[in-house]
Amino acid sequence: GALEDSGYEVKELNLITEDIPESASLLVSMSPSSDYTVAETAKLDAYLEKGGHAQFYFDIQQSEGLTNLYSYLEKWGIKVNDSAAVEQNKSNAISLGGSMALMIPEIEQDDITDAITENKRVIAYFPYAKTLTKLFDNSNNISVKPLLTTSSSAYAASDYNNIEKKDTDESGKLYIGILASNSQNN
């Protein structure tokens, strides 16, 4: 894949039966479909407490069953919402015809995002992203900040199967990518 072509060593990991290697630079969880066990979140905690890094990507259609993982992320100041960000600003979307569009998030300034913005790169999500809530700015050495947002013209569709805007849907700038970091591990 693209990561291997860039010189990265990529391995699949089963947290139920394996520990996260201390040499791992990054743990990526792609669209988890089953909840993490208490033992798995303990392994994740041990890895992150030693300065490890993790990224989580959620399937927009996954609306239940990840109770332990979502609770774990809330300790890090990130709440995963059951809503889809729908971008209405045409300059923040690339139309694919019909109602389908690639969402182009606004990129907030951070060391992590500097290379993207300096090289004038674009990040696209196809076609929707789960919205996130930042629960706090700083707490117990954990700092939380948005990295990817929608424009202020977006709204959070509460029903993924019918994304038409409802009066009860939250609207405005929405978080779709949030960074949480432990200052003790920097």
C-alpha cells in the first residue's frame, strides 16, 4: 500500500491476543465494528501513557455498540456523536453529481497539520464524517484541540439515511477531527 511505499512498516494487530509493541509509532483503528473490551482499552492506555500515538476513524453508519471505546475517548476529551457533518458551503465540497460530494475540511493550525497547509494539500472525506465534540480544553494534563472542522455553513444530520436538514439539527462550524495529547508525554 501507500504507507509501505513511503517506507513505513505496517502490521495488523489483534488487541485481544496481542500487546501494542513499544516500537509502534502509530496505532490506527479503522472503522471499528465491535467494541473494545476493558482489557483492550487497558492496553491502549498503557501504550498512550508511554507516549504512543493513535488515530481512530469511525464509520458514519456505526451508531451503536462502541460504548467502551467511546467512553475511553471521552476521558481524552473527545465525544463521538451520532450525527453526520453535511457541508453546505460549495467551496468546502467537490460535487460528485447528485447529492454526493467530497467534504473538504478546514484545517486548523498545529504542528501536525503544518505540512499539509504549507504544501497546499487538501484533505477530503467521502462523503460525510461523524461529528465530534470537544469536552474540555485542558484536564489532568490532557489538552484537546480541533484539527479539522467544517465551514460555518454546515449542519449535523441526525439521521444518516435522510440527511435533509431538520430544525433540530445543530448547525455552524462542526468538529470532524480532534487532537488530544498528554503533556506529560511530550
